[in-house]
Amino acid sequence: MTKLALRVAPGAKKSGWAGRLADGRWKVSVAAPPIEGRANDALVAFLAAELEVARKSVRVVHGAAGRDKVVEVDLAPDELARRLPRAEEEA
């Protein structure tokens, strides 16, 4: 399991990678509004699809009610790092 620090922007036109912040966190936009956990659900679904893992392999472990989140992914650190550059190219 590996933790991934994110800055999430809910309510976007579409979900997608929005680059990296100076502190190394990924910025992610999600199309769902920040109401009743919808943005967190959309974030988990987006990350699972992008990282090619099952939804149950992605969990928000910190910051569920805010924009700054820590997500735990059931991947080894080197495997997660290998899969993230694709996202960096899209941002």
C-alpha cells in the first residue's frame, strides 16, 4: 500500500489530472459536487480507472471533508510511481 497526497477540485466540467503543485502533490479535478461524499466517490473511481486497480484498492484515508486529501492505493510504491507518469503527461 502506498499513500498519495492530492489537492482535489470538485465541481469541474470533467474529472482529470490538473498537474502537480510545488510541494509534489497531484492536483485532480472531479466532476462531482462536494455534497454527501460524491466528490470523494468520483475521486476514488477516477483514480482506480487511471491507475488500473479495483475501486476497493483506493481509499481516502485523510481529508475526506476538505480539498487536501491523502489516498491509499493498494500498489507498491515503485508500481504506483510507474503508473503516475501517464497522468503527468496528460496534465
